[in-house]
Amino acid sequence: SDLQLMMETPDKFLRDIDIASASKAGLPLNETKFGRDQEMIALQNSYQRSMSGESEVAIIRGASGSGKSVLARHLGSYISSEGGIFLHGNFDQLQ
């Protein structure tokens, strides 16, 4: 589970953050989608098929930290640039 992984490797997940400066500057997010080009192409193709009248559902899944949210944000940007509307949801297992 996520909690067990955090307990076993706290240095990977827990850091001291200066909340005052983070709230002004924002938390740094890595927006690079390493190794996700094939997935992005498949999602773009799915979107294009849906615009041609076909029914499409896409689910992005994977392990924690595997880049799902970054991939979803890139897909959302692509769909918005094509004039579409992008909706996504997130399930936080730790809550």
C-alpha cells in the first residue's frame, strides 16, 4: 500500500517544505512525460475517433508516481487545443 511504501522509504516521500514560500511560489511539479509517447498517441487517437462519432472511453492507470497525472494534463491540453472539453477525476487512496 502507499502508506507502507511511505513508512519504508520516508526520504522518498517526506520532505521539509517552507510552507510560507511554497504558498507564494507554488510547489515544483515535474511535468515531463518520460516514456509516455506511445500512451499519448493512443489517447490522442482515441480522442480523434470519438470526434468521428465512435464511442470511446480511456482510463489511465498505473502505480503511484508513474506519471498518470502528468499524462492526463498533457492529454487535457491537447484536447483543449483541438476545441474539445476534457474532464478527469482522481482517487486518492490515502484519504
